[in-house]
Amino acid sequence: MTIKPIRTDDDLRAAFRHLEGLYQADEGTPEADERDVLVTLIEAYENKHYAFGPADPVDAIRFRMEQQGLTPRDLEPFIGPSGRVSEVLNRKRPLSLRMVKQLHEGLQIPYESLLAGAS
């Protein structure tokens, strides 16, 4: 196992190429250990150079809807009547704290994403 620091985007691309060959390694093997170390290095480089903030609240809601195959009607227990759901999804109405709490508890959307950009 030869592990090198990831210092550039070229190093990152090379690390990803190498990781592809290790991805299916059986746990407890040297290849699996190398995969785990490589993933840690890749994550560290990406966090330092490509840090993303929390998702936009509407994007987070839409992502969860897509993940779970939900329709806007499915959001009514968390947001309110269909008109209110539509306003939220079209960014015409901000989320209230009650909506945030309901969406977090009901759909497990992180508070950090639901409160992103709140002032």
C-alpha cells in the first residue's frame, strides 16, 4: 500500500481512479484498509477545497421528496394546506419554525438544511 497526500485536483482524480479498483474490497483485507484510508484523504481534501454549506431549505425538501417518492400533497401534514405547500416550494413563503420542526421530525430533514439562510 502506497498512500500519498492529495495536494492538487490532479492528485484527487488519481485517487478516485485508484479507489475504483478498491471499492469492492472485502472487509478485513489490506485492500479494504487502503480503501478506507483513501476515502479519508479524499474527504479531507474535498472538505478543505470544496466546502459546501448546508442545502437550501427548498432544495432539501425537494431532495427528500425525490428520495421518498413524495408529492406536494404528502407535505401537507408538515407544511399545511396545498396552497401553502405550493408557496413554500415556489419560494414565495418562508418556512415557519413550526414547519421546520414538523419537516425535521416527520421527514428527518436536518435542521441545518431547513434553517439555512434564515435571518
